[in-house]
Amino acid sequence: MRAVLATKADDRVDLRIGQLEMDDLPPGDVTIRVAYSSINYKDGLAVTPGGGVARISPLVPGIDLAGTVVASGSADVAPGDAVIAHGYALGASRHGGFAELARVPAGWVVPLPEGLTLREAMAVGTAGFTAALSVQALEERGLAPSGGPVLVLGATGGVGAAAVAILARRGYDVWASTGKPDHAYLRTIGAGHVLRREETSAPSTRPLESARWAGCIDPVGGASLAYALRTLQYGGAVASSGLTGGVELHTTVLPFILRGVALLGIDSAQLPIEQRRALWRRIGGDLKPGQLDRLITRTVSLEELPDALRRTVDGGNLGRTVVAISA
């Protein structure tokens, strides 16, 4: 089978298209013919020296996949089933989705929900799943369209773009922040307003500023997260899932004790499987991003994947990149 192989070599990572044998696949109950995968920020880190993701070498990257079961040792999963797998150790400490075949434990498998094709599932992918998880967490805390505008940071990235599309379809007034000039793309997928990243990442000595946002989805971290906390409305919350803007957070306790705001941590990688399957059912229904086809700005083949991966950490991708493997 063909696969992208990332091999650590001193201070670099070599990427190439190679061949794997069935015996090269990790142990697991379910073997899947991969139709589609997608590119996520974590995939870029997995092929970056010092990225902190890859745990084995060589590694088949790819933290998500969608395809058809070809062999199963589990009573819960049958050959011919259309399935999704993502997170856990996939594409980090075991071979992932950038190969024609993948083998995973049955407890990692999500049935493809009604309302999604395999390609659409990877248009959502891990990034879109994280966005949906963020929206769900904010709404469970009380966020509603009537509450006021919602800020999406890093809005042209995978998580941010999916969040814009989900929120817009649910009737929210979406304000999208980006450092890229392509504001038309954000408006196409549902943003009502676009802010420049300079505004949402500017340093400030003020612990609180004018209350603007009913909620915020943050895949960025760093200075932008600090901005969001000091500009939330009373009782608002930030769902934080990323670190593209840095891992440090410089803030004070004042937003929390004077405005009652909350910082909600979002992790999709280790989410228990029943919660994962339940959320995917919602992604096929009420949490399905609007303008889903427009979220996809690029489809690449296995052969084109190495170059696309190298651009990811540098912020060279817009929206969602789907990888067509054996579709």
C-alpha cells in the first residue's frame, strides 16, 4: 500500500511517498481502506523537527481518516461499514490516515453519521470536530444567538473556518478575526464581520475593556486569548483549543471575578468514544457546518501531500484541505 512516511533524520524530518506491507500496520481490530483524510495543524507539527507530536519514526502522519472497513475482528464493526477514526494516538504514536490502509482498535471507530458523505466527513475532520465541540461547550454554558456577537479567532484556519460556518448556520452574529487578507472567503462561509488580527492580538495594560462578545472560539491562544477574556460580556465564555499564537497567557483574575467569565478547555484527541460518536451524529445534523463545500479550499492527492504539509505550520493553508487517498 502507498503511504506518506515521515522519518526523523538528525535535525530534520524527511517526507516521502513509500510502500507499507500489512505487517507494518499497528495492531487493531479493524482495518480500513482510507478514502479521505484531511490536513490539520497537528499534522504539520508531526512532520516538523521539534514539533512535539511524532512519537515514532518512521511515522505515517494523519490524525483523521474516513473510509470503508475491509476486515474486522469486532462484533460491533462489519466489513463494508463506512466509518471515521481520529484522535487518540492516530498519526502520533501509531500510523495514521495518510495511507491507503489503516488499522485501529474497534473502540476508536465512529460510524459515518447520516447526513454526511465520507468526503464531507473529512471536510469537517478533526478541525471541524474541534469547532463543533467548542460550540457545544459554549451552548451548554448558555450561549444562544440572542445573547450577542460571537468572536472566532484564527478564522481562516481549519478550526476557525469550521466554527464560523457552524455558528452562522445556527443563526449567530459571527465576527471573524484573521491575519490573512482573504476576507471574502470568511464572508462566503458566514462571517458577518471581519476583524484584523492586529486588533485582537494587540498588547494592552488594561485588565478589562469594553464588553463586546457573548462568547469566543479560540484555536489561537496567546495574546488573542487574553484579548478575548478582557472583552467578554458578563457571563461569557471562551472555548480554547489551540496554540498557534503561543502557549503563554498574560491576563488577570478580574475578568473571572468581576464579569463571571469562563475559560473552557477543549480537547478532541482523548474525548471518550461515546461522546465522540454522539457529537458526530450532531455534526451530521444540527451542528453540520453551513456552506460545507466552500469550507474546502483545496483537495490534494497523496503525492501532493508532503508539500501541503510543509505549508501548514507556516500558516499557508486557508480553510480545510481534504486529502483524496483511495476515493
